[in-house]
Amino acid sequence: MRFYIYIFAFLFSLATILIQRGVFFYTKYELSLSDFQNLLLALATGITYIAGAQLSHKFWENVGPRRSMFILLVIQLILPVSAFIFPNAVAISSIVIIYSLFNGMTWPVAESYASAGLDEKQSSKSIGIYNLCWSTAVPLAVLISGAVISIFKNGIFMLAGIVVVVSMILVFFLPKVIPHHLSASSADTREDNAISYEDMRGMLVSSRWSMGFSYAMMQILASLLPGKFAEMGISVAKAGLIACFVDASRTFAFLLMAATAWWHGRKILLASVSCTIAVGFCMAMFSSSVPLIIAGEIIYGVAAGFAYYSALYYAMVLSNASVGAGGSHESVIGVGFTVGPIVVISGKQIAALAGLSVTTGLLFGIVPMILAAVPVSIFYLFPKGSPLPPTQKE
């Protein structure tokens, strides 16, 4: 089962990023939308993604995991093909917003397939492979986006549709029922200094704050970097190449975390994540030279990868790999997708009313978010320790 979900994760991630990230290159370079319009589009897709993630569990319960995935993929095939047929700003914006809803419903089910029926150690390994599969596709998709748009224009949407078709075939190889219960860890596999239940809960909350923060920053980068590259005179093909360093470095972080369990329970690492995300983002967003932009992307990507992997691992271990946990995980991502554009739009409006520069407006939005996310993510790392519930220690 897991082999097919790993391949599915790679292919479906490829299609997802061609739409969700590639659209901002298309709207900037082909439709000439402003940064403000791209931010509004990013905000709308974030809202619908949250809604989709929240609806995922209920839809799965009523329809079944495999059937629900197939239905959702059919819809996500129709939408990009429609965007290919109607390549205007209104149609494409509407389609991408709707696509985000059904995309948010799909990922929680896939995440549950990846880690169900495993103990903590096995779950960590499986989640690692799963993360590597979907994350490897992301920089490839960003790179392809620029190249495809430069040659085939709206052909990027047809390409996404073709990839979805292949993904649909893999769904037929998945079991109809997800084994939700994690196998109990044996006595010889649990160490004496195993992470307490309360500490693990604290690290879950902390990593989710950091992950949400990282996705808020990601949505800002995704919607504004294409405009920054266009102003620098960089072609859409080269812009895609530069932008993919964010995702390549995140995949590198996943590779390190999948190879070992050394990071389990290390609070100092989680405490530094949000600060590192902020540093990397500011370098990528405000630097005027390509090498510094790339350096910022790499710093940001590694930290964001650590936050994502930690959040998903602790969520799946604590919840017995339920689809509901996957839905909560994806909802945090959706909140990040939403908050990022909101704070930037608000900051820019304040700056405009005060007669200040666009860069100042961007800072008005970003700085308060940094000041909120960093201390909160650290605060939750210090709960009172307590042993794991008896059912998890047996």
C-alpha cells in the first residue's frame, strides 16, 4: 500500500504545485496582474484550503478513503483543464480558488494512508519517505512552471491535468479501509528517556505554530517573488529556477530528518525554527541580488522543512494516524496561507494611507507576525512533563 501512496504523493504534489505556485508566475508574466491582485488570490486560496481540510474527515467518513480520493481527483482534473480552455484572469483565478478547496480535502487522506498501522519508529520512517516524495516534486514543479509558461503559456494547466490522470490510476491500488490503529511499541523499542506525553503535546503545538508561520511566509514569497523577479528583468524560466531553491532546501531537511531520529524531543531545535524562518524570509524578500535571495531561500527552506516534518510526525503519533489529524495539519497550513496575505495587504494599506513606501508597508505586516509567532512557538515547548498514557506505554 505505502509504495503506491509514496508515488501518488510525488505525482499529486507535482500537479498541485503546478497550479498553486505556477499560477502566480502565470498571472504576473502572462496576465500582468499586480502584486496586490496576486495577494488577494493567495488569500482566497488559503481560505478555501482551510475549508477543504476541515471538510476532509467528514467527507472521508461518509464516502470511504479510496472512493473519496478518486472523486476529489476527478474534480481536480476537470478544473485545470477548464483553466486551459479559458485562460483569462477571472476564469483562472476562480478555478484556482475552487481547486484549492478540493486539494485541501485530498491531502489529509493521503497522509493517513502513509502512516497508519505503524508504531512510532515505523511511523517516523514512513512519514519521512512520504515527505521526501511529495517535497521532491515541489522544486521540480516550480522549475517546470517557469519553463512551461515561457514556451506553452497556459499549457501549464493541461500538464497539471495529465499528471492528475496518472495519479488517479494509483488510487485503485490503495486499500478501501485505512488501518487507523498504530501498532504498540514493544518494550525493547521504547527507551527509558522516551518523550513524555505532555512534552510531545507541547512539541506538536510548537511545531504547528512554526509550520503555520512558515506557510504564511511561503504564501507571501509565492505571490510576491514573481513580481520582484519581473522588476529585476529576470525571465519567467530563470525566475522558476531561482524560486525552486526554497523547496529544494526543504527537501534536504526532510532527507536529514528521515535518516535519523536524533531530532525527536530536542526542544532547542524547535525553539530556533521560527527565528531562522524569519531570517531566511527577510533575506529572500528584501535582498536585491540573486545570490542573497537564494541564500535566504535556502535558510528559510531548511527551517520550514524541520517545522513541517516535526508537526506531521508528532500529530500522527499522538492521534494514531487519523484522517482528522491530517485535516488539522492541513488546516494549519491553510491558516498560514491565509494569514500571510492578510498581514501584507493590511500593512500595505496602512503605508499607503500614511504616504509611506511599499517596502515599509510590507514590514508593517511582517514584523508583528514575527513578534507573535516566535515567542508563542517557544512558549509551548515548556509544559509540565508527565508519563505517556498507559495505553501508549504498554
